[in-house]
Amino acid sequence: MPGRLRGRFRNSDELTDRPDFALVGVLKVPQLQTSPGRAIARRVSYALAALALSVAIVYVGRDGYQDAQGNQMSLLDCVYYATVSLSTTGYGDITPITPEARLVNVVLITPLRIFFLIVLVGTTLSALTESSRQAFKIQRWRHSVRNHTVVVGFGTKGRTAVDAMLGDGITPSDIVIVDSDQLVLDAAAGMGLVTVLGSATKSDVLRLAGVQNAASIIVATNRDDTAVLVTLTARELAPKAKIVAAIRETDNSHLLRQSGADSVVVSSETAGRLLGIARTTPSVVEMVEDLLTPEAGFAIAEREVEPEEVGGSPRHLSDIVLGVVRDGQLLRVGSPEVDAVEADDLLLYIKRVSN
């Protein structure tokens, strides 16, 4: 079955073969948002800087200009000439008369005039310049992205997974969301996340998200069969990445593991267990939710063993240790194998989190 699925869903690299400017709208790299007032103030400052530079250029070469009466150019005349020149008004009452002054007008004043006009109509041109900026950001991001996390699906499960990662201190730009719903991706972009529009069952979409260089991949689709196909495609592209997938039915768990998932979370059964426990002991459910919420209260964390803790029992440490990860295998406290911690172990413990 895996072989047939690979053959069926192996796609050509149509997206990854496109130039960066053609990916605008498919791949979106977030950027810092500024207030309208600040943006307007910045553009006005650019315009004033261009005007001041023009005045300085004209004032330095004022001997090459004359007005309609043949008078010597004053500083006010230079300001007046620079203003009407940059605004393309050009009354003609002050003109360059020497070859040097005309050359300066061609080489310096004309480019400044163009820059001045671009700044003044910047709000109109912002839509055009945004595409160029986004293409540049896409090019830079594709060449530098490494060890990030790709989240497939930004529904309830995907959004909650992202909230947990952000609560653990992961930078939003290190998270890439892949989804086929543009409205969902707009919400993700508003959180500062990188987004890719497309179906994650296609290898070129996953390549565009950089799964080949990702440290981890979270599969949070709405359908179990889609999760299997996404996991299979992702594992083929990223043999070393850690893949975590969520499904609804336990019967499909073995398919996900055969497809390459390192961890499988059965969402429906987990919710069902909590509902059953809440019937008699609701405080237990509250504690479980507290442990799964990293923002405040208690949280389950992982850390390395301190040098002074080597050889000691995990039950006698200052932290409440739940388990020990040794050689990639989880050993629960109480097992004979973990009577003493080793230097290379990782400890799963309960830590207190403050707001």
C-alpha cells in the first residue's frame, strides 16, 4: 500500500520550480506591521529629505542658475526652484544656464524628482511595491529556513498546537502553516506565522513549506485518510524529521505509524476519556488541562540531567519527575530500569509556569 500511495501522490515540483515572484499569494512571509500614522510620517520625512538634498545641490551650484531678471540665486530661490522642480510644476522663471548646472539637473535633480513623486503617491503604489517586497522576503526565507516546524491544517487542532508552541517560546517565524483555506491562512498570518496555500498531499506544496529542512511536522488535518497521505508524503521528503499526527479513530493509528509518524494522538478517544473522568472527578480533568496549558499553572516539561543528579533516584529529585527518556525510549518512574538516572537521560517533570 505505501508504495502505491507514493506513486499516486508523487507530484512534479511545479511550485518549487517557479520563480520567487510567482509564489506571491501562495507563500506568505509575515512582516512587521506599522501604524498608518507612522507610515505617513516616514514617507513625509523621505520627501523632506529629498527636498533638502535638492536644495543643497542647487545652492552649491547656484552660479549656474539665473532667474527671469538675471539676478543672483539666493537660498530662498534655491528652495523655490527645488520645490517647483521636484513637484514637476516648473514655472520656468529660474533656469540652469551653464552646462554644469544642466548636467547636475539631469544626473541628480531628475532622479530626486522621480523619488519625490514615488514618495508622494506611495499609498497608491503600495500594492505594487508590496508584491516586490514579498517576493524578496520569499527568496530570502527559502534560502535561510532551517529546523522549523510545519503544521498541516490550521483548524482547532492545528491552532491549539501552535498556541502551545508559542507558549513554549517558539518564534512565530519558525512555524509554517499549510492549508487550502485562504481565510484560515489569513488568520495565521495575522499571528506572524509563515503560510503556504495548497494541499499538503502534494509533495511540491510540502517542499515549498521547507519540510525537507524541517525539524518537526505536525499533521492536524480533519480527515484520517488525509492525515495518512500527508504523513506518507512528508516522511518521504523528510526522513529525519519528527512527525506527529492527530487522528479521530484508533483503528487508523497503525496506518499512520506505517506511513512514518513518530507519534500519533487519537483526538476523539482522548476527549472521550476526559469526558468520562469528568463525570465523577472533574478536578482531575482540570489538572490535566492545566498540565496541557503552558501559559500558567503547571506544565509538563523536559530537561537534561544535572551533573549532581547522575546516579540518583528520579523520585528523590527536587522536581516531580514523571518519566525518563533513555535512548529515545520513555521509561516511567517506578520501572526497574530507572532506579538511577544517567548522564544522557532526559527527565520529564512537572514545572510551575507564571504568567
